Amino acid sequence: MVELPHQKIMADRDRKNRKIVAVLLLLDLLSEEDKPTIKQRNRKEWVRSWLSRREERGIYHHLVRELALEDESEYRNFFRINKEQFLFILGKIRHAIRKQDTAMRKSINPDERLGVTLRFLATGESFMSQEKSWRISRTLISEAVEECFPAIFRILGPEYLKTPNSEEEWSRIADLFERRWNFPNGLGAIDGKRIIIQQPPNSGSHYYDYKDHDSIILLAVFGPNYECLWADVGTSGRAPDGAIWQRSDLKRLLSYEDNQLRIPKPKPLPGRSEPVPHVWTGDDAFALTTYLMKPYPRTQLSNKERIFNYRLSRMRRISENSFGILASRWRVLRSPILLEPRFVIIIVLAILVLHNLLR
């Protein structure tokens, strides 16, 4: 019998269908473990061998302890705080960052967790880079950092990062501004700093600022000893400092007539008799009000206006100097922070707590 062309095509199609069905049946017969997986990983050991030698060769168990015993200045340069300050912070947050040992492995000690956290602030190194020196996996370093910063802010923040709320406290600040910086009735210098971050996924241009970076803004008020009196962190870098100030809780409290902040009553300037209100100082980004002073425009100034701008700048530069101190001590602020914005906010608040503690 002669096979017609269309019959031959149908026969070939049937053979192909039977092969496909056979392959599908074979796959169904295989167990779930035998089925091929994408990028299957075979874990041969619980921890990498060179990481397991942390206590024998890790940087904390050798170099840090040698510095603590032999060279206090290099110890301070390593952590940006001295040994007594390290032990003080550790004593405050030890219970919050302690982990329990298990039958599988020994936990990382609280002092080592705090050490790797402070070293991250002091250098801004990535977790992958610190993994090689501390002999702690980048995953554990990330966990330690994510636990230490909230603990520092939650436990030490109420004591070391708080806004004065009594006339006595504000009066001491105003007196110190007058003695040290020759500006009477001053309560604080306000300014903003952009904290550069890595662009978050699917954020578009939300955090994109005028300096061609992705950032969040730290708006802060600093006192006469460069201490932080109030801070607002987390607004995207697109917003100007003046707009953040207009929406801030501090400005709302200052606008209330019941004086919830307990600001001292107006008093005369030295050698004068007319009472003058106490004020904050800022740059041209802020609006001029009865409680916030800014310099005169820099064109066609009279002699009195030049003197006023000079006296105002003596107090206003406190905020700029404070940001310089922060970035000099904690170099993580000098490069993009490769973490989510919500966690960068906690890092910045913890840095302000440590800054006030060290002042």
C-alpha cells in the first residue's frame, strides 16, 4: 500500500506527541528531590572554616585587645571612642543585643557586636569588607548592626538626645551662647544636611536632590557646645530645608501661644532696656520670624547690617561646624550608605545620640 503525503505528515505528528507524553510521564514518576532545580546549592559545612577561627585570628580578639592594653590613642582612633566610653555604652545596651548560645554554635558576644557596629560608623566599609577582618559572616554583621543602632537610640536617646523643656535649661543655653559666641538671647542654630543613600528599588526620582544624589535630609538644631538639641530625619532629598522646617513639630510648638517649650520671656540686650525675644538662627533657606533670625541680603549693606551679619554668623556657623564634626568622626556619612532609607534614619539618630554623649 502506498502511503499518501498527508498520511505521512499525520504519522510523524503522532510519533512526536507520543514522545512528549512519554517524557511527561517520566518526570511525574521522579520524586521531588530527583527533579532538576535552578541553581541548586549543596551546603557541605555549617560555617566556612576560616570564619570558624574567629576567636583564634579575628581582629577583635587580638588587635583590639592589644590596642586596649597598649595604645589608647589608636584604640580611640579605631572605634572613634575611648575604652571607658565603649564600656559605658556596652553596659547600657548589653541586655538588648545579647544572644543565647545554642547546641549548634556559640553566639557572638555583645562587646564584639558593638565593636563591629562602631567600626562600621567609623569607616563606612561594606559588610563584605568587614567580614574578612572580623571573621564574622556578612549576614551576622548585618544582624548585629541592625540590632545595635535601635538599641542605642532607644536606651540612650531619652537621656542624650532630648530637647530642653524648661526655662532654666533654655536660659543656660542662651547665657552660654552669649559668653562663648557673643550672641545674646540665642537658643540654637538650625541647618540641614543631606545624607547620601543608595537609590532604593522602584523609587524613581523620589530621593533625587539638586546635587545629583539620592539622599535623605537631616534637619537639626545645635547648641553652644555643638550638641544636638532637636532633629528631624527622613525627608527625601528633593525637599528644601525651609519646607521641612515649616512642617516640623518644633515650629508648631513655637507657634503655639501656650509656650509648651517653656521658652524664657524676652529680655533686654546688653546695655539696652527694651525686651527682645529669644531666637534661633538659620541661613537664607528659612523664613524670617520673631523666633528665627537670618542674615541680611549680601548686597548694599550698611555698616550696622554688616556688623549684625557678622554677629549672627558667629552663632549660625555652630550648625555647620557640628555637621563637620559628625562627618569627621563618623565617616559613614561621607559616602553613600548602602541600606534602606528606613534603617538609615535609625543610623543617623544613633549617631546623634553618640555625638551628644561624646560632647
